[in-house]
Amino acid sequence: MKEKVKLIAMLFLIVGVIVSSFTSVNAHSVELDPDSLITFPNIIVNGEGKISIYSSETGYTLYYQAVELSNTAYDQIEELNENGQKEVEAIKTEVEALEAEYDNLKTIYKEAYEAYQEKIDNNITGAELEEAKTAYETAETNYQNKLDEYNNKVREYNEKVENVNAQINELIPTYIEENWIETEDGSFKVDTSEFSGDKAIAVWAKLVRSDGTTDYDVTLYTMSGTKVENIEVEGISLDKTTLTLQEGSTYTLTATITPTDATNKLVIWSSDNESVATVANGKVTAKSAGTAKITATTSDGNHTATCEVTVVKKANNNNAGNDNTVANIKLPYAGQNMFIAIGILGMIIISIVSYKIYDRYKDVK
């Protein structure tokens, strides 16, 4: 597994994670990357990144998968990070202070040792040599004690880091064997369109060597989802609740969905008596006299609106279908009688005129 201090530092950088509804959180049953072969990118963009494998490793197959964290898991991880960071930082401050003391005592010890060795080299004996030896031995004891104290504090630091890592690993959701995705070049992609807002995602890697041995590793990322928020329909209404139509006529009903920004505004139309009236996309067609109920239903089936349609018979029109042009107008009978009367009168006048002419010519003879 990666160097412990490095891993905990990475985990401390995980902030602002809003988690999802993933509920299966299990302890890890595998050792994470014992040979430090797998490296995840520090930053990913739009859910995309690239896993690197140590250059000495060849002939392997690499897989990845992404698992969302649960609300409970993230809250606990965040608390562990916060508390663990405070504890580790406090121990680190002590380690640094001990290191400074240990370096100073090391210098004193080195100088005392050199002074003692110099007296030996110069064949100094007696009290002066014993004094130098006592100073050297005291400096060595002080240095060794401080070194032991420093090493113990470093051990405490590493144990705290390991303990926090172990607790965090218990909360990171494990991989699902059938969900591995092979990646030829280490590239991975998390579909951020499947969720909205920020979420904590555990990205797992599985390295399968040619000899069949397998290494696993995991890291956490904060990803921002792009899924469009679904706005539920709250109601539907029609512009008319009653309607009267003549046979053969039509009317288009208007349906209004609330709220106006609802995600799915699809309306399903139906008639309970299609022999009287049919409907398609809101257009009502009157078929025959009678009544029918037109219903508009939201696509989720949770809301409806109705309109009572009454169809009446079409009014009779005697002149319907006549081509009222001059060519088709017949002369009334009164006009025909007038022509007959004029003809008779003409004949009478002709007869009278003919008689007078005859009478005049008769006298001449």
C-alpha cells in the first residue's frame, strides 16, 4: 500500500462531499496495493481520469469501477478525517519538537565523543580523561533517550495514521466483482449524468498480472453531477369542462400542466364513447348525437381532467346543395300566363285590323 502518511494526507483533502443513496458498505477483504504499483490522478475532470501503473510492471490487465458512498459512510469518514487530522497534527508537532531536541543532543554527543577521542589520541589519562568520558557517556545517554522518545512518537504517529486509514477503509464501499470495466490505457470515466450535485465516489482499480496474481487499490473523489432535476407534475386542467358540438364538427381542447416547469408535460387523451366523439392530441371530433367524456391524463397517471361533450344532430338546410345561379332559375307561372295573354291580345288586334282592311276594300269593288 502507498506510504501511510501520503495516503492520510490525501484523505484529509477530501472535503465538501455530498453522498448518494448507495447502502452497501463493507469492510475491505483485500490488502491495498502492497507493492505501490497503482497511482490515481490527484485531479479528475468531468468524472474522467487516468490510472498509472509503475513502469516496471508489464503484461497485465487493468480494470476499474466506481462506487458511490452512502450518507452515513461519508459523514463518518468526514468526522474521522477531521478528528484524525487534529490528532495527527498534534503528534506531528511533538515529533518535530523531539526531532529538533534530538538533533541538538546528537551534536552535543558528537562533540563530546570527539573530545573524548581526542584525549585518548593524545594519551591523556587520569581525571581529565575520566571527565571527558563521563561527558561523552552522558551526552550519548541523553541523545539515545531522546532518540528513543522521538522514535516512539514517530511510531505513535504512524499507528494513528494506520488506525485512521483502517477505519476509513472499513467505511469505503467495496467493489462488486461483476462490475469491473477493463481499461487499456488506464483511462476511467464516471457517468456524472446519473446524479446531480456533488457526490463522493470511490474509484477502485484491479491489476491482474500475467501470472494471475491480483492487486487492488482505491481512492475517493468528489464529483459534480449534471443530471437534470426531475420536477413532478402537480395537476392538470382543461380550457373547457363542458362542450356542445354538432355532428361532424371539431374543437381542440387545451390542457394546462402545473407547475409550468414540470419535467414531463406529456398528456394522454381518451374518450369513453368513441361512437359519439373521438379525441386525438386534444382535438375532439363529433361523430353522432349523444354524450361522451373526454379525459386528459398526465403521463405518470396521477392526475386527470375531464370535459363532458354533448353532440347534437346537424340542422337540416333545404337549400343546401343548390347552385343558386341565374341559369338555374325557373320563370314563375305568373310570367308564363302573362305571355299567353299577350299572345291572345295580339291575335285579337290582328283580327280587328284585318277586318277593317277587308271592309274598306269591299266598298271599293
